[in-house]
Amino acid sequence: MPPRETGRPSSDPPPPNGTMNAASPPSDDFPDVAPPAPPAPDPAAVGWYVRLARHHLGRGPYLDVGGRDGALLAGLAALGPAAGLAATEADATALRAGAPGCPVHTDASTLPGPVAALTAVGVLDHLPDDALDADVGPGGWFRALEPGGRALVVAADADGRARELLGARWPTPPVPRGHARIRELIVAAGLEIVREGSDGLCRGPYGRVPAGLDPRTAPAATQRSIGRLTLAPGSGESAVLIVRRPA
């Protein structure tokens, strides 16, 4: 099942994948022992996000929201004008170090104006429900985008195939949510879903076979190599969505 693309918010439920639920998974579903920390995006993932931004979001100006190391912001700056919006001064400092020359804000009111393109990678992994209207949350994305502006949203999928395969070894984020819940929060903020899919099984190992030899990782590698979003929701590690503010 390929990713779904529409020009308006869809009232249909997201495609079934066997485990996707509308609500966030209950906390009892996660192990009592501390899971592995969610890894930072690797260079291949960052490169794919930049290519998705170029293909789906246009030429900018770009705003990278909630970034932590500046790698994505630096990649976006190679495409066009780019700035960062950080939740804390510490995050802003890290963004500036990783993307020298890019302006980084900690208050959306200091942005020079709305932007045409926005990225929010891993933001919903850390943002509780009571902070969704903050500058770095979906409510803030809506306010930061110009009418018709688009955003790339990536968040760990607690109902995805990777968690199913890894069980207690899945690197649970601070605020785990499934694809359907992530989608629900985006729509509730007033944004339209344009396209939705998954990054696929892109980390591993997912069993006894090393990740580089596991045929289950091949679709994700192919998707990255072509720089597009081709895999179905729920089929990997993270939910990946292209959304927009209505014109």
C-alpha cells in the first residue's frame, strides 16, 4: 500500500496496518525497564529529510522547528534561506553550532514573518499533550506557516512495524504515539494532511541477521536512495507526513 496523498484533510481513517490505533498506546504497553534512548537521525536520514523537503516543501524559506544538533538546519540552508526555532536556549546553542550562520530563535514572535516551508523532526517524540500549542508544537507550526505553506513532520511510530519486531528493545521516545494519533494531533491543529507514510525498517537489527544483510531493510534503503516517500504508514520506525496550512 503506497503512501496516501490528498489535497485536503481526509475524513477517512488512516490505512490499516494491523496495529495502528487512534489513541496513543497505553503506558502499560511499554517495559518497566528503561528502553534504549532514541537515536539521533543518522546522516543518511538527514539527507533523506532534506531531499523530501526540496521535493515536497519547495524552495523555502525554511524553518527547522525543535532541532537539536543543527544537521538538518544546515542541510536546508544549502537549499535556500533557513532559520531555526528552538524550545530552549540550550537547544538554540546546539543549533547555531551545527548550522553556523543560520538565525535561531527561541520565541516565534521574533521570526521576521511566516515561512513557506517547515520541518519538525522528532518534535512530537518529546512534546506532551499539554504543550501541543507551544511555538514548537503543531499549533506553533500552523502559526509559523504562511497560508498554503507546507511542513515535513517525522515522529517515532509506537504502533509501527519496528516496535512490533523489537519489543522491549524498541527505543521508546519520552512521549510515544502511534501514527494515527500523530495524524490526529496535526489535523486538530488546523493543518491538512497532504501525504503520509513511513521511513521503513531503517535501523535494526530486527532479529539475528545484521541490519545490512536483512532483506526487510531493503525497501527503506531504496526509499532513501530515490529521495521520495513511498512506504506505507506503520511499516517502519517513524511516521512521516507532509502537511500544509490551508490557503
